[in-house]
Amino acid sequence: MITTLKQPTLRGYYGEFGGAFVPEMLFNNVEELRTNYLEIINSDSFKTEFDALLRDYVGRPTPLFEARRLSAKYGARIFLKREDLCHTGAHKINNTVGQIILAQRLGKTRIIAETGAGQHGVATATVCALVGLPCVVYMGAVDIARQAPNVARMRLLGAEVRPVHSGSKTLKDATNEAIRDWIANPVDTHYIIGSVVGPHPYPDLVARLQSVISEEIRTQLLAVTGSELPDCVVACVGGGSNAAGAFYHFLDEPTVRLVAVEAAGLGVHSGHSAATSVLGTPGVIHGSRTLLMQDRDGQITEPYSLSAGLDYPGIGPLHAYLGAVGRSEFVAATDAQALRAVGECARLEGIIPALETAHALAVLGDLNFKKTDVVVVNLSGRGDKDLDTYLKNMEGLEE
Ligand SMILES: *Cc1c(COP(=O)(O)O)cnc(C)c1O
């Protein structure tokens, strides 16, 4: 029986979503992780080491900033949770720091990861450099060509970036290669997955490691507003890790409205979108049962978003479940709306957000807030990596 929305069953199910659908040859790897992760990450010594690195290396706690000019514009008290100020510029480092400590405690001596836009690859290469473990990042050849700065960052950090030339040469092909590597190297290698996706226990593991975001929000809100609970939390969803982290400690607080924002691309029904909650149907992707964009034969439909971090054909099983039981609301923002929100946040608050993050900011006018509502927007990352895109779309950034 599920007594809390946070906790999947022993086999990783959130309602009908989740589980671990992996090839026979991967069973032992996943099982080793499943039977050990809770004991390790709940131990005092893990927590001590994790907290120290989050503080001294990542720069936590990140500020909770009351955005007065956005508040005036949207008629609510709007707070920005500043994950953009984390080392490497986004929330992804919270997860990789946690998983590298876990890997060491499992006795692993080699790390693999897959990356699409390169952000998770950079966060993984960073923590491998920190602890001195070799790191191989699988990346589609098309993505390597599109994301040259992040490829350079990973190499500078000492990681090996292995191009993948099969299939469409993008994220899903890189994932297949990473899985193949893990099958070939089951004893010494840990596979760091970058969002609340993949076979159990990854969705739960990553949600727990990212939950530091909502833990901090509660403490910070109490100091400023006198209550730990906001009226609403808004976060963008690619796989769903920053949203899971921002929602986590509010999941069992029914008065807190949770809003997950997907990328509508050129429009939800334009044929060029990544709005999985609307367009998706249940199926298995990357080892878990969840909502995904697929055709009638179960072939994955290519997602589209101008934002590389939201350009994913599925969502984590936790989010599929929260949506199905009505605990969270899904909304979507188009490329054009997100670009406008980038410009607005820059001009009104002096903060240039990542394009992914801007999707969360873009829906603030649609949520019918009351003036007294306390709203937290998870500012998942900074816009430096997107400057090229912003330069090419300067007109779109204006009002
Ligand atoms: C990767 C990324 C995302 C999307 O990933 P989630 O797992 O959905 O959080 C969102 N924002 C930023 C800044 C990212 O780098």
C-alpha cells in the first residue's frame, strides 16, 4: 500500500508507472543498486559527505530570492529558487555529486554516462574529476556537432567523449551504447543517469538526491513568510529531475499546488513538440513504464523543442503518476513564449535564465494567482549555455 506519494513500491512502481524493464544481462547491475542504494544514501556517513560537498563544492544552500518586479507584474509573491547559482550552472550537479559518492561506496572505479545536450555529461565529468575516477560519456555524433562547447568542457575535465554513430545519432542511441558498456563492465562500472528516468531505482534515487531543493525551500520560506509551505511550486520538466526535487517535500502537502511545465515547441499539436503528458501514451522507454511519445507501432516519435534539455520523448514515472492521480498539473509553453520569458526575466530581475527554465517562467500569467499567493519558481539553470540561441533570436526576447 502506498502511504506517501514520494515512495515507489519495492519494485519501483508509482501506480502503473515505473518498474525495471531491462535486458536479462543487465539484471544483476540494477539489482546491486536496488538492494544497496537506500541503506547507503540514508547512512549518516553518506549524508555527512554529501552535505559537505553540496555546501563547499556546489555552493548550497542556493538562495531563495523574492522577485519583486515579476511579483508586481503577475500579482503574486514570486520567489526564485536559484539553482542557476550551483557550480556548473544548474541543478544537475546535485545528482551527480550524490551518485559519485554512492558509486565509490559500491566499490566502483569507473563511471559512464550518456548525454544529449551535454549538460549531464558536464556534471558527470565534473564529479569524476573531483574524485579522480575515469569517465566515459556516450554522445550521439549529431549532438557532438551541435553542442561543441559542452564537448570541449567534458574533454577539458578529463572525460572521454565517445561518439555514437548508430540510429539517429542522438540521445537514445547514446543511451543504448551506455547500456551496452554497462553490460560489458558489470563489476567495476557505475552508470550515472541524469534525470528521474530509467529503471528502478534510478527515478527514486535521483528524486531523493534532488530533494535537497525542496528541503531548503521549506526552511527558507519559513524564515521569510512564517510558513514552510508555499501556495504553488512551478518547475519545467524534461525528464523531470529539477521538478521532482522542487516538489518532493511538498508531495504529501495537499495545499501546495504543483505545476509541471513541458515544452510545447512550435505548439502542442504542431507535430513539433515535446509535450509528453498530452501527446504521450503508456509504454516502456529507457527501462521504465511511463508516458512517452510513440506511434501506433510503439516507435518513439522524435520530440522537438528549441531547448535541448526539454527535448525528451518521455517523462519520469513519478511525474506520469502525479499527473494521473491529479496531484500535479501539466501545462506547456512554446519556444516563442519561453524566449519572451527569458527577455522578461533578464530585464525585470537582472537574471538570464536557461531556456529550459524559461518555460516555467513563461506560464506565470496563466495560473490565476491571488495577490497573497506565495509562488516558488525553480530556476533550474543559467542562460550562459544558451547565449548562441538568444543571439539568433534577439527579436523573440523582446516584449
Ligand atoms: C537538463 C535541464 C533541465 C531538464 O532536466 P530535468 O531532469 O527535467 O530537470 C532543465 N533545466 C536545466 C537548466 C537543465 O540543464
